[in-house]
Amino acid sequence: MPRIAHPRPRLVEVSAARPEPPPADAGRTPRNLYARAHEAIEACLVTCELQPGRHLATQELRDLVQLGRTPVHQAVTRLAEDTLLRVHPRRGLQVAPIDLARERALLRLRRDMERFVIRLAAEKSGSSHRNQMLHIKRHLRENQAGMTIDAFNVIDRRLDRLFLAAAGEPFVENTLRPLHTIFRRIGWLYHSKVASGSSVTKTVDVHLALIDAVANCHVEQALRASDELIGFVDSMFDVLEREIDPVLLDCSLGDFDGL
């Protein structure tokens, strides 16, 4: 019998601005509705569209993400567990203010967990994972000159998921994922709200070095690249502590401007 030719799978192109829209039937299960709500609210937290310190009702979140009560409630519960939102009984929700000292301390936790994941990813990643890493690396190189922090954060979120998938150890995901969100927001503030952080060139460079090491299974080089990335994020705090408007960390402080 003649052999049937099957088309080779192709890598999906990386979106440059926002998460790709789900397939037409992707929103029909409760699980997917929750995931969409969580991702949409998380994106608004990262870009401070939901300002740190802001009080709001659940209905405002439903209107913002255009999803129903149950998935939004589930997403809020998870984001509250991740310390990104606060739930005040009978008083609604609050976006947790940004505490730079606390988040800088959490960076030490991320460093150790990231090293664990990066080591596993460099040791265990399969050819599919490595091909996707190289695809992202190529996209970053080709678009580095004109890349915005918003476009980079979409890619960074995908890259974080890819490293976790390549590591193959789901136990750490629930802890590391909210840390990624916290520090993605720190990067957004650094690149968007202080003059010295306007270029994403250094951010892209340290990620390129990390991708290259993991994709080529160079474990020690990957660990050094991971440490360099964490060190660069740590240096952002020096700038933010010196230059950031405190109202951007807690919008409720603006209530005192007229006093």
C-alpha cells in the first residue's frame, strides 16, 4: 500500500503584543474559562492597568475581562492566594500594593527555584522543547531593536512556561508562576516608569544567553545565565527605590495629595 504523507507540525509564531485569541471552542469548558479569566486579570496586574492599591468590586473585573461570575471568582481566589489581590469580606477587592522590600526579598526565593528548574530544563529538555526555545531566541534577535516591554512580556510568559514544561517537574509550578508575575510587573515598571530603564536591550540580552545555554544543554552555563538574569532584576530595585513615584506602588497614597 502507498504510504500516506503526514504534514510536519509547525511551530506557532510568537505574538508580539498580546496573548493569542483562543480557538472558537476553547472557552466552552469551565477549566478554559478560568484560565482565560486568570490570564486576563494577571495581564492587567502586570501592566498596572489594575493599579496597585486600587479597591474594586468583582463586577468591575467581570466587566474588564468580559467573562462570567464563576471563572472570575476562581481567578480572584487564585490571585489572592498568590498575594496579588486582597479579598476584604463585605468590602470587595483590593489590588495588593507593591512592597519593594518584600519583593526584593522574594527574589532570593525565585533565584533558588529558578536554578532548580533551569538545571532540569538543560538536562532533560527534548528536541521539541529545544526547537521552541531556538524559535523564541530567533524571534527575540530579529525584533530586539524595536521591541517594547509589553511585547517582550508576552514572549517572557511563554518562555517561562516552556522552561517549566522542559523541566518536567510540576511540583514547583504553583510557587514559581506567581513569582514570575510579580517580577514581570517589576520589569514593566522599570522599563515603563523610570527613564534609565526605557530600553529593553539588556533584558533581551540576558534572556538570549539563558535560552542559548538551556537549548544547547550546557548546564553550568545555563545556571550562570540564570544568576545573571536574577542579578539584573535585582539591580532594577535600586533604580525603582530611588526614582519611582510612590503612587505607582500604591495608588491610595494619591488620596493625600490635597492635604
